[in-house]
Amino acid sequence: MDKITIVMAYYENGGMLDIHFKEWETYPKKYKPCFEAIIVDDGSQKDPAINHFPDDLPFPVSLYRINEDIPWNQNGARNLAMTNADGWCLLTDMDHLLPVDQVSTLIKMRKEYGSFYRPLRKRAVDSLSYKQHPNTYVLHRDLYWQAGGFDEAYAGYYGTDSTFRKRLISTGQKVECDSLTLTLYGREVIADASTTNYGRKGSEYHVSQNLELAERKKLCPDPIQPLNFSWWKVR
């Protein structure tokens, strides 16, 4: 059976992280050795992730922390996590949960090196199906870096996920994985399920509004060297 590393960026999501730990604890005993997780705290100031780590972990969970509170630096957080990951990874956002009833599906699903898999998702509030998440993948760590990882030239700006997705599609083989479904937690269920601290569209943080950055990327389209920030391993 393949081992899976769950990779997530964290920013003031303590209530949502509690949900993950509670769900991970319910995973069948025979499958827990197949999992580990890497969480990167993206500079939380009020509620750092370490405050929500239980004394007894369901499986190994590593925690890294970025020292500077850079708005919308989740791409840098993903690069930090994937630098320290190994093998197959479930790369997703904090508001997406791998529920216990999907564990065996993920572990047993056939995975081919060079392919990346796009799971389905349903809403926690009503269990209804929802559109695919554009930033959730099951993929091998090596394929992530063959695609260049996320481009940290966009650090501090919202709306840059598609730049990585385009390179990943040109590098690997996309597979729609309709047998695997994650659960999406909205803020109506968990208040801090997703980040609300910074503006999104229509703000100075939105990449499409930053013409200087857009012009710079035309001149240098390849991703810059990752991990352009200070960080440390908390545990």
C-alpha cells in the first residue's frame, strides 16, 4: 500500500485544524501507518497551529512555521511542505478534509508515476456534491518539483494558483479521480475554515491588479527559486 503525506498550509485556522485531528484519530488502525502529514503555519499571529496539536498524534505530523506574516503566501507554504515531503502526497487546503470513509479508497487507488489525480468534493453543510477544487491534487512529490512548484514571485498576491496548474498539466498526466471525494468545510460550519484576514478579489492583493508584477513575469516566466523567506521546524 502506498504511503500518503497530507500537505496543508495553515493561517489562523485553529478550529478547522481541530476537525482534522479529530477525523484522523478515527482512521482505521491498519491504515494509520500509511499516513503522515506536513502542516505549514504561514505566519499566524493570533492563533498559531502549535496551539492545536494534541498530546497524542494519530500518525506523524510535522509542523513548520514561516516567520514573516506575508499576505497570501500559501504558495510559499506549499513549497516548504513539499521540500520536506516524500513520495505520494495529498496536497490540499485546510478547509478540505479526507474523511474516514475515503481513506481506503485513497490508499488503494492505482497511482502511476507522472500522473496527478483530481478528486471530487462534497460540502460538509449538506453533503451535496460541489465543483472540483482547482488546488487539490494527489501527486508524487517529484512531479510537483518537475513542474517547478509554486512561483514565489507571486507571494503576497491572491489568484495565482493557475500558474502552477498550467505547468503541472504540461508536465504530467491529469486523471479525473471520481472514486475519491473530499469534504469541503465552509465558514458557515467552521468559522475559521478558510482564511478571511486579507482581501481577495478587488483588493490590492489580487494579482491581476498588479501590473508591475505581471510585466516582470512576462520577462521571467519560469518559477523563481523557492523558499524565499525565513522559516523553522516547530516539531
